Amino acid sequence: MLLASCVWAGAIQDLLDAGHDVIAVRDWPRDPGDEEILRSSIEEDRILVTLDKDFGELVFVLGAPHRGIIRLVDIRAAEQGRVLVTVLGRYQEELLNNALIVVEPDRVRVRMPAVQ
């Protein structure tokens, strides 16, 4: 999993404790921008986690490829790790099929890529 720089750093430990392989953009020498982050997630076969809606635009408007994206919306920083662990367990199959999952406090929306 690749955490964009906007995701709370404390979420990393929750994910590691649950056995997930996690890297974070915040640990890179510089933030290369959304397109490069998305490209890196593909090259490393990692689900991208973000708070930023721009990745959805890259994927669904511009047709950029991806390996699954989780977007957290209005999830308190201290809860992000726990929420991600739950979502990863519950929506594993969808994420393996490159879903875009939007997680809000009161709902989860799953958008599957168009079949080509």
C-alpha cells in the first residue's frame, strides 16, 4: 500500500500492526505530484490511499491506470489507520480488481473500473 502525503502518519503503524506492507510518500525525498505517485503505485503494485479527490479525476476522467485506490473523506486523522484496516479486510477482492473506494464516516462507495 502507498499512502499519499495527506494521510495521517500515525495510520502507518496501524497498518503495519495488521500485517500490511506500507510505504508513504512523506518518506520520499520530495512529493513528485499526483501523476508520479499514481505511476509509482502501479509500478510497485500497491493500493493508493489518499484524501485527495484529484486521483479519482486522473482515473475516471483522464483514464489513468491504477491498482486500486482508497479515498478517505472526513475521517478523523486518529481513526484513519483503523478504518483502513477494516476497509482492506472487507473490500480485498474489489481492490484486487482495481476498485476506487470512497470511505466516509457513514458510508462506503465502491466504483469498479469499466470493463474493456
